[in-house]
Amino acid sequence: MDPAIGKYIGAGLAAIAARGAGIGIGTSSELPQRRVPQPRGRRPAVRRRHDRFALAEATGLFGLLISILLLFVIR
């Protein structure tokens, strides 16, 4: 197999991380209904939700970085 083909396949597989990040951000940002918003420090559940949001966002960014590296840096 030509190395260029493998490069494009690897970049496509790394871009799949964006789908997982979108799902993770969507599920972590859903708000409970009919609750009064409180500061982050008073509700540990909100803190965990923000941590999951940050993890999902970082996963998407890492996948994007890997796909860009595969496409434009590696020959």
C-alpha cells in the first residue's frame, strides 16, 4: 500500500474524535429542568459536568491536531 493512502486513512480515523467530542459535549451540557442556577462551588454535580465538558473538548482538539499533523507535516 502506498504510504500516502495510509496517511489519508489515518487522518480520517483521527477526525472521528470530533464526533465523540460532539456527543460528549452534548450530553455533558444538558441542564436539569426547573432548578435554580447556583454557583459552581455549591453543586458538585455541576463541577463534574464541567470537568466532563473539558475532557470532551480536549479529546476533539487532540484528534484535530493528530489529523492535521498526519496531513500536512508527515511526508
